[in-house]
Amino acid sequence: MDFQPTEDQEALRTGVRELLAGRFPREALRAAVDAGDGWVAGGPRVVDRALWRELGEAGFFALRLPEGAAGGVGLGLPEAVLVLEEAGRVLLPGPLVGTQLAATHLTGPVAAGAAAGELLVALALPPAPIGHLGGADAVLALGEPGASSARAGLFAADGFPAAAIRSADPLTPLHLPGSDLSGARALDGGAGGSTGVDVASLRREAALLTAAQQVGSAGRTLAMAVQHAREREQFGRPIGAFQAVKHLCADMLVRVEMARTAVYAAAVSGDGFETAAARLLADDAAARNARDCLQVFGGMGFTWEADVHLHIKRSWVLAAGRGEAERQKEELAAGLLG
């Protein structure tokens, strides 16, 4: 099986990268960091609604809807992975995964609004924290597999039971979801907020799309480290000429390629075992590459002005909820032993 992107997929990747370069360059990222405050509950919202609508117009969220549907592009999960990888590369803030899942798998006005980029749909994966709840319009809640509440529900974000917690990432405000959703206002999707979709399948897709963002971040920190190693000079030559720095960059490349290959393979196969492995590899690549990038940058990497710390913090937040990681490890163990 060939996991290399096709020409059309590469064209999609290039188009999304150019779109984000024009609408969310580094200057926009830093402006969002300065304006937003994910550290404090009730801080300014960090999602640019105008950019969100533009992404919707470009088919960012309706990517997997059939052609002929409102905004539908008719592509699949592998293409969605490529798009989310580019979003992770530039640290695009917002509930990207929840909005795309809602647009793809739900019906009704919220799904239509999500596909068009008019509505933001946060994703609740208990026990993990919820990102961007304060700025969202709706919440797609996916109960824990095996629990009595293991169902999918669509609820209004306003009044959804959750407590604000401190976030490491200034661009990702976090809330910890409550266990009792009886007081949450259900939206179109069935009685009691039930959507009728397969919870396990949606959780796997959420894990894979999040892994794609982590791969994008890991690739970006690799590029940052290599560029700095070429330009920064010590003892009369670029620091990239020193073996210790070469080893750091080589290890970063290996992690990115392993994680990217695993994510692409899982997107093609849809296998739960491969998805669990891809998520674990991607989380590891994002966090460790950001730390090694910091090492290559040296003291400069610790400053607020450098972007390295933003990638470290985003990798931590996306990997938050260690119960999910433990579940994925259990899936891997069961697959290997079964």
C-alpha cells in the first residue's frame, strides 16, 4: 500500500499552506498571543471569526462532505489529516477538530453552520479538558467508551457544565467538563442531545486529527531548528556544523517521519490499533521536537519573543488528558498480544 500523498493531495497541502501563510502569518500568531489570554478564565477570545468564516468558504470544515452538499468537497480522512497538519504547523487556534467532526458527521443547523465556518464547535472528550469552550457556539460531547454515558451529544456551549482551569497555552483556554450533563441544553441531534453517531469511531477520528496537528507542529520545530543551526555562528562557523547539534536535528527528523508515516497510514486504513500508535508517536514527536528545538536555540529559545515555547505549550495541551493516552496504550497492547 502506498502512503505517499498523490499529486492532488500535495496540491491541497500547498493550497492550505498558502492560505494560512496569507491569513495567519507569524505576525497574526504573535498578535493573537498578545491579545488572547488562555491563562485566565474569561480572558479575550483568541479565535478570529473572520478567518474562521474564510476557512469555511475554502472548504476547510466541509472537506469530507459529499460534492453537491452545501460546501462539500467530497474528500476523505487522508485529506483532512493533511489540512489539520498544516493548521498545526502554524499553531492555528480554535476548536478545529470538533468543528470538522460536527460538519462531517452531524446534521441540522449546527452542522451546516460548522461546515460554513459560521459556528465553532468545541469537543468534549471526558476526562480531557475542553479547549475553546468560552468562544464556542456548541459542544460535541463524546462519552468515555465503556461508561454508562458512552454516547455522543450536541449541546449549547452556553451553560455547558465545565470549570475553567489554567492553561499552559495562551491560545487555548481550557475548561474541565463536569460529569452531569442533565442541565446542559441539547441542540438538534435527537432527544437528550443524542446524535446517533458511533462514539468510538468519532473518538478515533478525533485522536487522528489531533495527531495530525501534532505532526505539523513537530515538522515546524524541526524546520526552525535547522534554519537556526544554519544561521547561528559560534567559533567562526554555523552551529549546525557541530556534531551534537547535527544529532539533535537528525533525531528530530526521525521522529517527524515516523509520526507522519503512522498518521498517514492510520488515515488510509481507519484501523483503531494504527490510530492509537499514530497518536502516541505524534504526541511524543511534538513535545520532544519542541524541547530539542529549544536546545538548538539555546538561551534565545527561552525568551517570550521566540516561538519555540508556543509549540511546547500547544503540544502539552493537545496531549492533555492522560487517560486517553493510557487507553491508547491499552489498545496497542491488546492488538500486539491478541
